[in-house]
Amino acid sequence: MTDPQRLTAGDKAPDFTLPDSTGTQVSLSDFRGRHVVVYFYPAAGTPGCTKQACDFRDNLGELDGAGYQVLGVSPDKPEKLAKFAEAERLTFPLLSDPDKTVLTEWGAFGEKKNYGRIVQGVIRSTFVIDPEGTIVKAMYNVRATGHVAKLLKDLKISA
């Protein structure tokens, strides 16, 4: 199994511009001057991705209060993201990368093990970016459940 190119702490976060659930173009550079959590997930509406998104939603007050903007990125089309956001009352931007260009550039798409088989897919990943646009934390193959609680602990943000 070959790993995709992975980003690490200290790397400059690759900029991107993607449509959100309403079709509005959102760029990572729009948030320069602010801490950003960018998380990549396989598919809106699936059990694991819903759990992860709802955990971010439920802890958004703490993250926002500590100066962090959350951005979720998946290969889903904006229409599916809009339904997901409405169904789960998600108030942070969900961005669409259907051709997987950004996912690949960030090392969040490639070979992974799924039920013992090697498959191509989205590698559930989370990145913390400082106000200057540098990655301070890069986490690959994170678990959907408990991930946000661990992230808050690592960032020393009390939930």
C-alpha cells in the first residue's frame, strides 16, 4: 500500500477555493488571520461522517470562542451538502471537492484499508492551521467518534 503525499506540521497549507453547500465559492485564504480547522470526510449523511459533523457542530461554540473556524470538505456535490447541513443543523461551511483535487493535494485521498481490503478513497483527516496559513497539526486516519473531543484536548480548549 502506498501512502499519498502527506502534509505535516510546519508545511504551508495549500490554498483552495471550493463551492459550499449554497454554491458560494469559499477560499482557505478568506480566513487568513484566524485559526482554521479543516477536516476531510468521505460522504455526507453516512453514520460516521454524521457523527463527526455533529460533534463539530456541538462544540462549535468552544472552537469559535477560542478563535477557530471549522471547514468540512468532502467529494459530495453542493446539493447533497445542503441537505446534510439542513438535516443536521450544521452552521459551519461544508465544501464540495467532487473531482478530489484538494483532497489529493492535502493527502486526504488515496489508498486505504477498508475492512481488510486496500481501496482508493477519502482518508478521514483533520488539519489545524494558524493565522499565517501554516499547518500546526496534521492528523490522518482519524476516527469519526471521539475525534473532536481529542482535538479540543490537544488544542487545550475545554468543552
